[in-house]
Amino acid sequence: MAKHTYKDRAPAVVLAAGLAAIGAFCLLVRAELRLARPIDPVGLDILPAGSYACAFYPVRDAQNGDIALTGWAVPEGERYEQVRQWVAVYDSRTDRYTRLPTVMEENLEPMEVLDDPENALFGGFYALVPAKLAAAADSCELCILDRSNLRRNLVHTGVMLSEVLA
């Protein structure tokens, strides 16, 4: 019977290490997509409620007690050249902003509601509110962090998280 040498096992070791690295990368990407991040408002244009047309709707997420929100937010009368939006929360108890994990998605509702149907299609989102923030819903205002047209806006909506979850 022939003895196995290190050279015989090298392809299997390399394959196992590669699969482990891919698995670790996938876990890191998943964590990045699901983690809320603090926002430093320095350098952001903070806009008051009414600056954007918006709507929020709750969707129950069965994982970890998080709550999912869907909806849309659109600055009326402005054309997007490039856009990336996140839902954010302002907690008045701590005076802090938190960016929620958000995925932009197509949403046809603003096209029906607003006078600007071409621009409205880009404002849809799906966001996760961590259970910790949902527990403090009475003190949390929903906001929009918007990177559009080379600006960075933090937009207050005047909508409390508790109103959406009620």
C-alpha cells in the first residue's frame, strides 16, 4: 500500500481553504447587509420634514425579532442622475442617528401619487429595523439618508416609528 504524501493532499487542502474563505466572505457580506450603522451628521445637509414625499409600511420579518419596512421617499421636482438611499432613524432619547440596512427597490406607488412619475420610480426601499430600535419606537423618527446628485441629505420625515408599527 502506497503512503500518501503532502503533495497528494495539497489540492484537497487548497480546496478546503478556498471554500472556508468563500464561506467567511459570504458571512461578512450578510452581516454587513443586516447591521445598523451609526451616522455622523457632520457634513450632511439636514432637511426638515416635508422636504421629501414619503410613505412607510411595516412588514413582519421572522428573523431575530427585526421588523421590516417597505415604502418610498422621493424629493419632488428633482431629477436623479445618481441615487442611493437608506432609511435612517433619529432617536430623540440619545440624540443619535442610525442608518438601517436598506435595499433600494422599484416601487410603483409614488408614480401614482406624485406629479413626477419618471423620477418617482427610483425611491422605493426595503429596510430592517433592529429589535432594539423597535423597542424604543416612541422616541424614534424615521429619516432618509439620501446620496443623490452628488449631495448627501439627511431628511427628517416627521413620521415616528411607533406610528408605522401601530
